[in-house]
Amino acid sequence: MANISIIALLCFTISVSSSLNYSYGAAAENMQYMVVGHVYCDTCRVEFETKLSEPISGAVVKLECRNRTNEAITFQSKEIVTDNHGDYHVIVEGDYEESDCDVALVRSPRADCSDPTEAWRKSRVVLTTFDGLSGKLRFANNLGFKKDIALPQCTRILQEMGYYELSQEAGYFTTWSKL
């Protein structure tokens, strides 16, 4: 008699587990995220934003997700153009738990600020709720292009921030260090 109860309980548990898994999968397929971010011109060529950095209107970025196992593209947005404030947003349908998703710089409309920063040429975004994140809004780190020649005010601004110049070549700063 006890064996029948255990078997019935086991069957019930499997049935409930299967139905929860099915509804979780359906919810993941219907999930929608909004990825938001910002593109700026690094006017001091230091690979981070300062108060002299400028938003880039009309910059182009792209969001792409790749499967972690075989590198196959699982999502690819159209080209996304930033607004007058250098901001962008993209709507993504579905859950990408098994993928790495990155927003990447494509091009800048500014001839004087079109060199992508090494550190901030792309930004990883998480597009799943199965890792503890909740909500539909996802923020990408700010992405930057470097100005051809650093602004003259950069030395003063960076010194105010606690950085000092180690080397200066051809009008732009190559190495900075925190005091």
C-alpha cells in the first residue's frame, strides 16, 4: 500500500514539474526586453567619460547574441541610431539564457571622433530572467569613440579628477595614472 502512495506521489511530482517547465518555457519565449544605452565622444582620449565628454548624435550600434557553445548567432538587431542626446534603445523578443549578448559600436558620424575606444567598443547585456535578474529594462554600459586630438582642457580636468599625465604625444594623452 505504501508503494502505491509513493508511486502516485512520484507521478504527481513529475506531472507538476513538466507543466511548470512548459509554462516557464512559454513565458521565456514571450519575454520582451528593452536594452538602453549611450554613445559618447571621449574628448580626452582616456578611455572613460569625463565632464568634457560629448554625446554623439547619429552614432550607430548593433546588438548581437551568440550561442555560448557553437558561436551561432541567436539574435541580431538592425542598426540602431542614437538620438540627439547620444542615447539608443532596442526591443528584443525572447529569452537568451544560452547566449552572450553584446551591444557593439558600428560607426560614428563625426569625422573628428570616430576611433572606437578599446575598453568600451562593446558592452555585454544579460537577456534572460533565469539568472536572477528581473524586469524588462536592461542597461548597456556607455560606449565611446575617441576624438582625434584631445582637447586642451583635458590636462586640467584630469588633474582635478586626481590623474596626472605620464606621457603626451601628438596632442593626445597615451597613459594616465591615478594619484
